[in-house]
Amino acid sequence: MSKSKDSMKVTRRSVLAGTAATTGALMFGGVAPLHFIRNAHAQEFPGDPGNNSSIVLGFNVPQTGPYSDEGADELRAYELAVKHLNGEGDGGMLNTMQPSELQGNGILGKKVEYVTGDTQTKSDAARSSARRMIERDNVAMVTGGSSSGVAIAVQSLCQEMGVIFMAGLTHSNDTTGKDKRRYGFRHFFNAYMSGQALAPILEDEYGNDRKAYHLTADYTWGWTQEESIRDATENIGWETVETVKTPVGAGDFSQYLTPVQDSDADVLILNHYGNDMVNSLTQAVQFGMKERVANGKDFAIVVPLYSRLMAQGAGEAAKGILGTSNWHWSLQDEGSQAFVKSFGQEYGFPPSQAAHTCYVQTLLYANACEMAGTFAPWEVIRSLEGFEFDGMGNGPTLYRAEDHQCFKDVLVVRGKANPESEFDILEVVQQVPRSQVEYPADKWGGELGPYKPGE
Amino acid sequence: MDAILLQIMNGLDKGGAYALIALGLTLVFGTLGVVNFAHGALFMLGAFVAVTLNKLLSLSVRVKDESVTMFDAYKETPYLELWFGDVGSQVINWSVPLSILIAIPLMLLIGVVMERGLIRHFYRRSHAEQILVTFGLAIVLQEILKLMFGANPIPQSTPDVISGSADLSMIFGIGETISYPWWRLIYLLFSLIVIGLVFSFLHFTTYGMVVRAGMADRETVELLGINIEKRFTIVFGIAAIVAGLAGVMYTPILPPDYHMGMEFLVISFVVVVVGGMGSLPGAVAAGFLLGLLHSFASMTAVKDIFPGIDQIIIYLVAVVILLTRPRGLLGRRGVMES
């Protein structure tokens, strides 16, 4: 009797130990290593389909975590791209891409199949998911995005394993700057381009005597965006009052927003993306920052990297707020229209910029394989390097060979005051020409590395 | 001065949420002797009561949106708006406060079912097993909600009339304009009222007195012929209501997702430990204290001296307090000690 009583006694030490142990298990719960390797026959390169009648692509996107909205839309775009490559549906941008060797019969005559993974918006989960795709599913290419931290981590893994990585949504300067890789390619624009495109419009809108306060997501993308926007706004005469780093997924940003009111800033720049941005913008508006008057001027909020999905989440709060976007569904060029039409018919709503870049990346990879006549990554890389194309949404575009960054027009957008439909949330203020956002390839250093791993 | 006032307000409203969750945890600790790792899940369930009510109220008819020509898009008009016009849209607009009325009986029911159905079977099991089973329950509830509502946060809005911010300088009669969102002020007031109600219940009602007697000496109370187990079940239900209401009211501040319970649970355990295990006033005091510290640690002036302090302050304070006062701030000798 006394024994059983003793065993159920709650002691402070046992509670503490139990709490610590369980929290520890929660925090460090890892993923078991995978040792299954299919197609273990001799391959010339990873992902080599050999005599198989199909080729497998790996779509590695955030299906949970702060960027999961974008991830879901990326996946829709990939599935649409696979359909079009295999000759199903209306063909979308296959009909508008110039030049193109794609015929709608798969890639190099092989049917396109795919596997998906969840990056959870975490580098380690993304890497293990990518490794699983490469080792177990024998994918010829990995693609996906929505976080630069994740993109950079997966890109370097792909370099080590000799598999091409077509980055999805990643906006950090580092992705094709100091962390660029031979096996990594980015169609999306970057923070530097956002700053260069946005600054002149901020000057027109708010003048050149402004004091800016930055809240910045504390990881590679946030840092480079803060630096780029800061440089660009200081060039037009703005002063940077304060820059504050906030943890990703902080949820409640109020403790970072209250000090803004006490500073002498009259502009708040939110270097946040995804749910973080929805939360920080909504909360900033709740704190009355849209109606605020500081230094005799109307207080302004700027969101340098914008997306329609985010604006939708932020609802009313996003109205009138300026930012930049890689692409928007309301563009009237032939390629954009073709893509919006097939995406809209498939899913009932327009694609996001994340969906657009992922769709385009998949087609560009497929076309590069056709041009190279092989899936051997080093040959495909050579076809992509310096490739110039048009008909995919942002006018004539160059895949620069020196850093694998695409150069094209950038959109400055604003949250629409009177939307006509539930998707009509952003309006394009200006399509800033490519020449205004170009920069030298060695701006941030970094090395691409060899064409063949280990060379 | 303004900066300090703002951070105090901010700390208090954060602290309100911490205190509410920690209060429920401590109640369950004190009465049933169970470390309830599913307590965060109760907070999350409360938040999803608000989400569900909002979804039910805004059930809509889909009408084709003619302004979209590229594809078939639909505009949604809620039935309530069709049937009752402005009154209908007002009801939808007030869905979060309305959820409180539904959350109270629902959370009581969930609490009682959870205690009677599962947790009661583990009273005589080891402590580690109790932690495992409640933690497992939390994961199950979390995954069920993820299945039902998806992984993305679902924003909830405050009623329009209180969606803006209050001018604190008017209220306190000081200097420049300082605004603070109405809803956060309401949250603070709400948490103080709930805390007050729980304390009044325990101190000023006979029922509460018996519960307190049971917390202090269960055997003697049982010898007096009182069915203390039944009362403790009700206390578990009350703890569930408190956590649930904290969740309902928190939805306009932070869009709820399936993971929100876990995030708050870890902090709440720290609050309980810092406050002193089994001490209700300790839990409340520690909740507000840690909220304030968290808020002040996020000030730029502080972060300039100690970079990253905002992210570790709560745990740092817990370590310091446990080293200097191993029983926590208001913990008494002999409580939960062998």
C-alpha cells in the first residue's frame, strides 16, 4: 500500500525532470536516417533514368510552417507544369515560351513523374527530404522554395550530390550571391532588385526626408533585404533610425511594434514574409500606425517583398501599402495570360508569384534537358547558363551564366484600395525595366564550383 | 516615459495570457497531482471554438463572380447576411465575443470527458506515464485539428467598433499620442476578470473552500465523507474553461493554428515553475512578471546591450529563480515534495 502511494507521489524534481525531458524530445525530435536506395544499378549520374520510360522530379515545398500557403500554391503550379510537359491540358506557357524545344511529350521522350516533400520551412527537414528524394526516389532535379534559408541549405546539398536545384521562391541576395552554386538556379528576383525598383517610387510617394524603422526576420533573407532596402532608401536621402531583428514565427510582434511609436520614425519597413508578414502588418495596423502622424507627416508602412497570398491574409490592413513582386496575375502579356488561364481553369483562382516562378523553373529545366539532349546535369547546366528567353511573363529574361540569376523586369505593387473581386488585391504601380535593377555578378563574391562534383 | 508605459501595457497583456494558462495548469496540479501536458491543447481547442463558430456563422452561397473573366471565380455571400441583412453581418462580425458563450459549456464538457475518460486512469501510475499520456493526447488533438482545419493559421477579426486603437495618452493624461489596440486592452481586462472569478470561487464559496481543503489534505476531507474526486473533476473542467476562454479571446491577436497550444505550453510550464508549484497566486504573479520581462527585453535599448536577449529572457529568469529560490516565487515548503 505504502509502496504504491510513494510511486504516485508528485515531487517537484520529478516534474521538472519530466518537463525538461519531454520538452527536449519535442525540440530535438529528428528524422530517422534512410538507407533505402532504389534503382541501385550503375548510373552515370544521380537521377539517371537509364532505360526507364519516365523521369522523376522532386518537388520539395513547405507544406507546414510559416510559408505553407506559398508552398501549397507552388505544388499546384508544379503539378500543372507536369501536366503540360506530358501533353495534357491546354499547354499553358509551352505555347508562348521562346525559344522552346518542348513538344508536350515529356522530357526527351520520357514521361514526367514527381514526388513531393515537406520542407516544414526548416533547413534540416528540407535537406533530409531532398536527400530522400535523391537517394530513394532517384529524382533528376529538385525544386521548391519559399524560404531562402531553406533554399540555400538544399542548394548546397544538391551541389554535393550532383543534382540540379531549381530554386522556387527565394529572395535573399545570398542565394545567387555569396552562397551561389553551380547546381543551383534562380528565376525569382532578389532583395537588391526590390530595393532598386522600389526606392524611386518611395521617393515620389513619400519624399526624401523620411526616417525609417526596420523590423527584420532574423535569417539570411531578412538580413539581405534589410541591407538592400536600407542602402536604396538612404540613397534617396532617407535616414535609418533603427533596425530590429525579430525571430521567424514570432506570432505576436507587439513587443517589437510598441517601441516604433516611441522612436521618431515616420516609416515602418517590414522585412517579413508569409505568416510573419500577415501578423506583423495586421498588428501594426491594430496599433494605429496607418492613422498615425509623425514629424508632421502621415506615417507610412512599406512591405518590400509582397505577394497576393499575403495581402489576402492581411485583408484590410494591406490596402495602400507599397512593395515589390516578381510577377502578378493581372499582367497582360501573352505568357502570363496563358498561365493564368490554365491555372485558373484547373484550380478556380489565379496563381501566386510563387506558383509562377515554380512553373517557369520546371519548364526551363525541361527545355534545358531537351537542348542538351541528355539528363546529365553538367550538360543541362551548360544549356541553362546564359540562356535567353521570352514569353514567360516578365519580358525578355537572361539566366546569367556567372551567378545563375535571372534578370527581368520587376513589379512595384500596392494593396488595392477598392478591389473589384476577391483576387483583385494588388495593383501594379510600375513595371520597372530590367536595366534599372542589374548589378555586377561579383557584387557579393562567392564561387559557383565545379560542373562535376568532386572535380 | 512613453516607451516604458507602452512596454508595461504590452507586458501586462502578454502576461494575462500566460497567467490564464498557468492558472489552469496549477489548479490541475494542485487538485489532481497530474502534470497536464494536454493543457496547451485546451487553449488551442478554445481558439478553434471561435474559428468554428465564425465558419458556421459565415456559411455562404456561392455566386459566380462576373468581374473575373479569365476563369470561373465565385463570390461568397453568407446566409446570415442574405436573411437578416445588416444584423446578420453584425452577428458574424461579433463572432469572437459570441464564442465565449459557447466555449464555456463546451470546454467544461471537454474537460470533464478528458478527466473522466482518460486522465483518471493514470492517477495511480508513475509520473512519467502521466506526462506521456497527456502529451500523447495533446499530439492527437493537434493532429485532429490539423486534419479538420489545415496547417495554416486562420485569422479572426475583432468587431469593427473595437478594431482600432485607444489613445493611451488621453487615458493617462500624458504627452504625445500613444495608441494601443482596444482588443489588447480588453484582453487584459478579461484576463483580470477571469482570474478574479476563479479566486472568488475558491475563496468565497463553500464548494471552493472544500476544494482548497482537499488540495491541502485530501485524506481528511475524504474521511469527512465528502466525494472530493467529483469536485476535482469539476475543477479540471474549470481549468479547461479558463484555458479555452484564454484561447477564444487570443484569436484576434494571433491567428490560431494547430500548433499554438504547444508554443504556449512550454512558456506556461516555466510560469508555473517560477511562480512556485501548486501556488495559484504564484502562477498569476509569475505570468505577469514574465510577460513584462519579455516585453522589456524586446526593447531596442536592451537588445543593443544584450543581443538576442528577447528570445531567452524567460528561460534565463527561470534558471536564476530556481537557483536562488528552488521552490519558485511563492512556493511553500512541503508542496509537491517527497
